[in-house]
Amino acid sequence: MLVRILQVSDLHVGAHDDGRADVENAIGALVATEQPELVIATGDLTHRNRADQHRRAGELLRSLGPPVVAVPGNHDLPALPPRRVLAPFDAFVAVWGETEPVYRSASAVVCCLNSVRPWRYQRGAVSAAQLERVRATMATSPANALRVVALHHHLTSAPWRTGKRTIPARSRTLASLASSGAELVIAGHTHQSVVVERRELQHAPGGVVLATAPGAGRPRPGRHAEAAGVHVYDANETTLRVRTFAWVELELTLVADRAFPRAGRTGPAPTGHVGS
């Protein structure tokens, strides 16, 4: 194995906290077992952008052990003007230092994008300047490193009904990310796990894998029968593997295991298993 990364998303610290400790302890146990190189947190770490919620989210994620990179979600914004417009990310930055970190190692390069826009609360956006930043970052990646882009808002539709639309100009954004060399684009926001591969992109014949993680916080009772969960990504020289762990019967259970050939690499045909 070249690299292992764990993704958590949509913790919503401060909402539905009854029983949260069980899920958080299970995530900690999974990290101890899987020993990822990096943890990526893709937004909505808090429910109402309060300082104590940001502090608790930061303490939880950093207690897991591996390095953590985080991007804000729409719930990490102030609820109302003027702070929502004049100081939208101050509380987030107070804990994390920045909204678009880059992680580099010999085995992985992760370029984080802040897709949150104060005036576009649910849908978000990605600018041309951000896409150019991805291109520049990926251009300096080590030869075999896994190339990852992380943001909060999703680029692929949820598997069942949701009012949350993908970001504007999705096709153009996806084509730019893929042509920049990104192999894996991860997001959250919908609280619904979905993993798909796109290989029919004109300027990126190697394709790209899109993964939206389930929410890691306690879901609202009865909300689309959603289960809390996380994603674990493994890459070797030829294959990218995506595993979905869901909170089932009071434990994080492997419910899906998919593998894809890495973009621009050769290797065995993709395999997949979906658990019950």
C-alpha cells in the first residue's frame, strides 16, 4: 500500500449530541485500527458556528492522532449578517489557521478548496482562481503520489432525494479538476455516501473518482434513514480503493468496498463488493 486516508464530514458538533460519544469513539477506534497517514475533514464541523463547537470539533479530530486538514462547510458560517459577510470564516480559522490547506508527502498531495460562499449558503461554488490553484498544486506532485482535491460541496448527485444541488458549473469544474491531474475528488454536504468514476472526460482520459462521504455526526431521527459513517481511501501504484463504514447496530461496519484503476496507471480491472 502506498497511502491510506480517512475522510470525515458533517460532524455538526452541537446538534443531536445525545449518543455522539459512541460514534466519535468508534471513529477513534477505526483510526487506531486502520492507521491512516492523514485525516481529511470536509466541512460542517459545527452546527451553528459557535466558538465552543469549533473548539470541540478541533479537539476531537486532533485527538485521533494523524495529521488533519479541514475545510469549512456552510454550517461553519455565521448564521446572520453582518458577521456572515464581513467575517465569515473567523471562527473556523481561529481553530484551523486557514480554509484551504495543502498537504504534501511522498505518497499523497491533497489540495483543499473552500467552496462555501456566504451568499450561496446551500450550493457553494468554486472559482477559476481556485481551479488554477489546483492545477499548480498538482503540477508539482511527486510522480506516484495520490492526487486528491477536497471540498465541502458535492460534484455528484446523492443516491436518493435531497434538495441539495451540486455546485454551479459542475461539468466545467469537474473537467478542470480532472485535467489538472486530480485522481480523487472528495466532498460531503449531503450526508449520503456515493462513489462514482468518470472516464469519459475529453481532456482527462484517465478519469477521476468522485466520493461523497456520509455524515459523521448523529443524523436527525428518521432523516432518509441516513446512517453516520466515514470513508477510507487506500492507494497503491495501480489501484484506488474506497471503503465505506456506516454506523450499524452501534458500531462502524464495512458496508461497501470498491476499487478503481488509478488514472494514468495500468493494472487489473476494477473490482467491487457492496455489503448488505
